[in-house]
Amino acid sequence: MAAFQANCNTLCPNPKDLIYIAGKNDAYFSFDPNGNTGTFIYEWGPQGFVQATGSMVSSMDSTTNSSFTLTGLSSNTCYDIILIADCGGNGTSDTLGPIPFCTNSCDSTDLCSYTMSMYDTYGDGWNGATVDLYYNGVYGETFGSAFTTGDSLIVDIDICAGTEIAVVNGAQGSYPSEVYYTLSNASGSQNVSVSAGNFSVGAVDTIMSNCVTPSCPTPSSLGVANMGSTFADISWTGGTGSFVYHYTALGSTNTKMGTSISALASMTGLQPVTTYNFDVAEVCAAGDTSLRMNYQFTTDSCSAINVGNPNYNVDSISTTFADITFTWAGASGYTSYFINFGDGTNGSGTGSSQTHTYSANGQYTAVLKLYGDCDTTSQQIFVSIQGIGLEEHSDLSALVVYPNPTQGLISINGSLDQAAPVAVRIVNYLGQVISTDTFDAQAGGFEKTYDLSAAASGTYVIEIETPKGLLQKTVVVRH
């Protein structure tokens, strides 16, 4: 609506109160003739054109009614229009205008009504906080700048159906903890909300404007079917058609889209430990989709596994078996393990050790596998078992290996009932012999010292053998 200019021709008064309703490619105008019954001439063109000068391309037409319609306009474009009354012998009126008007991105029948409801807990407006809306990736409008007092401000807007609406918190203002809002459509089936105390700058959510009653149901029961650090499979309950989905990392405006002919979306190239906003709609028919269902998921972590230095301890050896404890206490970054003992049996769990009983002497290659969120690693452990089936020592007693753990030097102290030859072997966890010794021990006590300072840190097996059998002890070397 606009006021007319000062009238210099009293015999031909100005038309007044020109108003319009814009569509996508047309605009309907009506006005008050102000007592005139002649012809009304109107001219329109790009904003800023000068009347009847040809400075810009313009168009002209006339009507004898108090309304008219312009067609063939460009969508989402702004124009200027002027209106003059031709009173015949009484001359012409002054010019009404120029009056600006803008076409829409869609026809008025495709406009969806939304409400931005803004609130402040203290009651003094938003103090500089703002919310921005982006339409199909392009900045659209800002809310909150005019909210300078009171505890609420409600603004109604129209958005073309099928428009992707990205809601982004723009400025946090002086008191962001007081700010909260809800953007909702007329039916309440779509809304984006930020609660009090949770307002922070950045992307909030993305929805698709939809005010046409869909012909197929909205997908439901969304959930994670499979998840990793860089991929996610989201499933849902839906129809039997095809689906379109979107996903955006929280805090980002880079939205990606995909399609599926089943009720499953498979997304790759994701970032570890990142929260994503996801939505999906069923394609009912050409140009017709269901309402979107929103979902949020967070990808797994992706920490590398450190296997450390796995080893084993010989707990005991009898005439029929040997008890072994495997340990990997220095490992990190894993959530579970699987171990093949090398004798046809396996073990699994979530801890850092596993016991096992071997029933025969020999060299075994155990394989330890550690599993993480996005990594798997394995390590071989070579096990040497000797002494099963030998008789219990009747002549070797009070056998002690010390210090244990050691930084290098170890002493073996024992006692024999009678003189006998003694063989000593020191074996690492790979089954490699790193030291051997033989000596003749007299009845009574004996002691021998060995230097392991050049050996790598780890667990070693000390084998002491006499004519009546073999005993094993373990020692840990730490540097």
C-alpha cells in the first residue's frame, strides 16, 4: 500500500491505495480509483527504472477497472510499478509510485506457514542474540534483532514447499543462557527448538518445508544397524518405495544427500567421534514425498591399538599338564581380545590376561588378536613347554630364583640330596635359548649367578634339569 503524491490536477485526482498479492510469476493489483472513471495506465520494470525514459526495459498496459494482473514475471525478483489515471479531456493525474513489489519463489498455493516463537527467561529481549535461516543453502532472513524487550516475540513467515531450511544460531548476544525458541509449521509436525540454557552459535538443524498432505507414511523407528568410526548404516520402518535422506555433521552447514531403494541408508567417509543430524523421507510419487523423520547418531572412536609386549608365565608343571598365564597388561586402545593357544584351542574376553593348560611338551605359537573400534592387531607369542611327564624331583628342593623382577643379574639357589650334574637353560618368550650352563653340584646347597643385563625386557623361563627331572621358573627382566 502507498500514499499518492500531491495532486496538481483537481479535475483528475490520483488513484490511491495500490496493493498487491504476488505469486511465482505473476502479481495481482487492486487500487482505489478515487472517483475516476476513465482509463488507468500502469508501467512496471526492474527496480530503479525511470518512468518513460527507456533507461531500463519496462512494460506498459492499461485498464478501465480497479484491478489488474501482471503475468510473465520472473520468480523471486523485485520490480517497481507506477500508476496514472487518464481522465480524457480533464488531462491526467499525478503519478502514484514507484511502488516496489517482489515475486515469490513459488505459487501462493505452495506456500507453507511457519512460526518463529522467540522467548527470553529474564524478560528483556534477546540482547543481540540472533537466529538465521538459510533456504536451499542461501541466506534467507534473520530473527531476534527486533526482539529488544519483553519475554516473547512471535513472527509468522511463509516458505515455499520443498525448500530446505537450515536453522543456524547467528550471534549469541550478551545473555545467551536466557534465549530459547521454536520454529514450527502450522500443523506442528515439524519443529526446531533450542531450550533455555542451550543456545550457542552454530548450525542447529535442517528440515524440509512441507505443507502438502503426503500420500505415503513418514518413516519411523529409526536406529543404528551398523556403526564404525567412518561409516554408519541407519535403518527404519517405512513403505516399499524409494527413500531420500540427508546427513550433516553437528555444527556444519555442509549437508550431504543420498537415496535408497530399501529401508537402510549406508553412509561412508564420516569423521570419527562426530555427531550427525540425519533425516529420511519416502518418495511417494514424482514431486510427492512423505514428511521427514529426524534422527541423530555419533560415530565410534578410532584410537590405534598398542599391543605392548605380550608374554607368558609358567605357573606350574606336573606329570600330566602345564598351567600357563598369558599377559598383555601394557596393551591399550582395544576393547576385546581373541587368543589362539596353538594347540587347537582358543580363548576370548575383554581383560588383559588369559590362563591356559597345555597337556603335552613342545613348542607352541600362540596368536593374540586385539580388537578396537576401528582397528585390529595381532601378535605371536612363542611358548616352550618342557617337563610334563617327568617324575617329581626327590633330590632338588628349596629352588629359588632372585631377584625377580631383575634389571640384569639373577641368582639360582637350590639344594640337592646327593651329588648330580645340573643343566641350566634360559629361554625367552619366543622360545629362543639365550643362555646355557652345566655344572656338577655336590650334595647340599648350590648357587649360580647369571647376567641378563643384555637381554630385552620381558619374561624368561629358567629350566633346571637333573638326572631325575626338570623344573621351570620364570623371571621378569625390566630395564
